[in-house]
Amino acid sequence: DWDMDKKGYIMKNDLLVLDILAANNWTRPVYFAVTVGPDAFVGLEKYFQIEGLAYRVVPYGAQSQNGQPRVATDIMYDNLMNKVKWGGLDENELWMDENNMRMALTMRMQMRTLAMSLIQEGKKDVALKVLKKELQVLPEKNIPYYYDPISYTYYLVQAFYMADGKEVA
């Protein structure tokens, strides 16, 4: 059960999401991209778990204590550390347009989310691997730290510090 948006109406795209959920009957996973705005979620946020660059809809309340979606650290770790193709971002100096820059910043944010969740689980050594990989695959030469409007650099330093990576922090 969930309470849909309190708009007082439903749009065709919302009907499509409801139809997919009803017809699917949990036979296949249903995902929303992390880059999609909350208007597309039709009130399902409390049933989201993060698995990388996507929220998976699960049939149980999956919010963490701080109200954020649960992070499936084992799945997300495998996706971000083993399956993502970085496209040479770490090898060459590239010019990044606004769309690519936003996507790279989203990747940074998701890797930090994974690292912080691993730290909370007491897996500081694994979190440190994630943070170091982030520095490797999303280098400052292509995605400058000053570009980030939400002070990501502060949170990156904080995550390294909390994962006992003080020398890197």
C-alpha cells in the first residue's frame, strides 16, 4: 500500500507506471533512474533501494533510519566497482559538456553514498576501496572539484576521514 501524490489528479505517465507494477506482479525488477525527478515516482519512494544508478522498487518499506532509500551495498558495490564502464575518463584529458559533467557528478555522489553506507556497516576497508576508485575513474583533470555546486569536495574528504583514509583526506 502507498499513498500517491496528493495532486488530486493522475497523469498518463503515472498510469503507465501503475500499469507496469500491476502487470509485472514482481516477476521482474522495476527500476527508476536516480536522475529522474521525484514527480515520476508516484509516491513509491519508501519502497526504493539504491543499487547503483537506479532505485529498485521492492515490495517492502526500504527506507533507512534517515529517511533515505536503503542502499543494497553488495549489489551496488558489484555494479559500481565491476560492471560500470568508465569510457576512458581516467585515461585522457577530456572536455566535458554540461550533461556529461552532471552525469559524472551523479557518479561521484553515488560512489560516496556507497562508501558512507559501507562505513555505517563497519566495512571501512571496502569503503576506502570505493573512494580510491572514485579518485581514479573520475579524476579532477576531467571533473574539477570546484565545479560541484554542493560542496562535494567537503563530503569526499569527510568520507575518506571516516574510512580511516586520513592521509588521502
